[in-house]
Amino acid sequence: MGGRRLRRAPQEADPEAVLLHSGLDAGTVAAFLHENALHFVADAAIADAADVLAYFSDAGARLTPPFPTL
């Protein structure tokens, strides 16, 4: 960026606090993020998005209860 620093406005809410107060479980939040993350990714960052989606997939697998044994 040529030495130029980018700034953004402070967040209006703490994301962790929002999740804690939402009443949603971790699996539901992970599924929502997995489903909607690509809507917020620029074309130039698609390789990074693939990594992120792989992490979401891993999280989903870890949050899913194992199949019952017979």
C-alpha cells in the first residue's frame, strides 16, 4: 500500500459478546459462517477463502456428534 496505513471505524459491537448473547450453539454459528462467508470475499482473495472454508469444514466435523455405534 505504499506505506499508507488504512483505518476503519471502531466496531459498533463486540463480536464475541454478540455470539454469547445470541443463544446460538457453536455448530449453528459455524454452519452460518460456512454458508455465507463467500459473499464477503473479493475475487483476488479466493485462495485465502479456500483455506477459510477448509477451516470451517474442520470445525463442522469436530462439532458434529459421532455416529452411534450399533
